[in-house]
Amino acid sequence: MIESHALATLPDAAAAFAALRAHLIEKGVRPTQDSDGTFSLDFQGNSLCMTLEGAAVSFALRATSENALYFLREAVAEHLAEIAPRAARSLVWTGAGPVAAARPPNFRELAVEARAVPMPGLIRLWLRGEGLAALADEGLHVKLMLPADRSIAPVWPAVAANGRTLWPRGAQRLHVRYFTIAALDPDGGRIAIDVADHPGGAVSDWARAAQPGDRIGVMGPGGGRPPVTPGPILMVADATGLPAAARILAARGPATTGWLVAEGEAASLAAYLPKTETDILALPPGRFAAEAVVLAADLLTRQPAHVWLGAEHALALALRPLCSTMPPDRTEIVTYWRRGKRGDARRHDD
């Protein structure tokens, strides 16, 4: 394990601690400890512990890798910046290697090798590059990033001394979205990403026209491992969540039971998804947003052992209260996009 620590001295540390705690809970975090001025959480073998210490708030991180440590430091710096910008700027991390860097430790620039259509509504891009073996661990997802203005050369993100990611601004800003690694061939030096095909989407428009040799920025992996809870699983996935649903079903194996509420036509979904004992409940794109949560609420009465959702933000908000009585380690609700909101990385890092 890699350990790192930081101490933030604040004018009102108690108020800052309370605000950070409330902010994390609002985002759906379920703590492993929440009492006596300590708020801690565990995730995939990593941990973050926040403690109120008089006029300061301390942060203790334990990470399984440099990639995980980067995400934890960034999360602390980002959340702190929202309530105490000055304290966030002066945050100093100890106990591990240098923080500031010209590129995040998990950044790669990859080139398009080929394009395909794995099912109607999805575009598959095969991307080639070096050092891809690390993508096999620590999560199903990566961030893809492109210049918002394609007429200029990309300026990729850097890392500040406090752990925040420094994103280009103005005309150099990047369009950033999370995507699932649909397939990984580390020996061959390539990965596959399935992109939901919706005209007007910056990444989907780029993917539809991408030619061999075109380059794109990739950061990851991060977040989301196949649930290991034994028993039936309830999954809800729109087009953006289908690649992750496919990875989860493949990892759990042919004997997987449960239900998948999925956006698409039944025949196309059957061809795209791994063969399991899971019931596929197909909802055409025009009906998915209106009917998915209603259907999921009914299926929750059958007491699934685990619930997973990968979809638009409003669906995530609607499903979360329905799962409030389930143990924290048996629910995972992932937001891949927000209707009407751009995916630019436009954080102000001054």
C-alpha cells in the first residue's frame, strides 16, 4: 500500500469538515466511519480518512497504486477547493513521491487503429498505444478527451502540487467524457472503446469520422469493478452503460442470474451481450428514459443481491432512493452523462 497525508488549516475547521462531509454524502458516498470528527471511506482496497483536528482537517490516504493515489489526492483537492479555495491551493501532500507533474500518471495519447459497429447505436474504436497492461486493473472506465476546438493542437492536462488536475482553459479547453473499456489486448498494444452514437455529441461525432492514425487523450483506469456479490443482480443501462454491463456480465460468467433493463432492441442486445442466465428486458430508445426506473422499482421487489446502474444523471437520482435500504457494498449507481450539460473540463485552477 502507498500512504499519503495532508493537513488543511482553516479559519473554521469544524464548519469546513461538516461541509466536506455533507458534500460527500450528497454525492452518494457511504462511509465506513462517520463519528467523533472522523469520516472515512473504503473503495476497491483504497481508503480515505478525514479527521477534524482542532483548527485543521487532516487527510490520510492509503492506495493500492500510483493511479489510485492520484485519484484520491485529486478528489480531496477538488472537494476542498469547492468550500475553501485558499486552503486547497496550499495543500501539501507527504508520504509518497512528487505530486506536481507535466502529465497525470495515468495519461496516454492513443491512436485510432480501426472502427466498427458492434450493435446499432454503438461505435467501436480500436485504439493503439504503449503501456496498456495497467488498464487491466483498477476499474472498467477511462476518460477520453479531445480539444473542444479541433482546429488547434491539443494541450493535455498537468498535475498541480496540491494534487488537482490542471485542465487547459479557454480556446484550449478539452471535451472530456467517461467511457468503458470494451476490450483490452495489452500484448497487442490496443484497447476497444464502445461509444454511444448520438449526432451532436462531441466524442460520438469524432468517433464516427475517425480515421486510422487520429489521436485522442486517455486517462485511467478508474472506477467500477464487476460486482462479486453472489446471487441475482439487477442492472439498468442506457446506451452509454451497455459496454459496462457487457463487461460485468462477462466477468460474472454464463451462470449469472438476474435482470438487465437495457436501452435497445431485443435482437441487437442479445447479439451484443455475453450469453448468461440473466433476463434482458429491452426498452427502445424512445421509451427507456420514461420506463426504466419504473421497471427497476418493480424488479427490486424480487430482492436482487446487487444493484448496478450506468445511465444518465436523472435516472441515477431516481434510482438511488429506491436502493436506500440495501447495504452500501451491494449498490453501484454510475452517472455517465447529464442531459444538456457539456463534457468540457473547464475547472479554474488559479
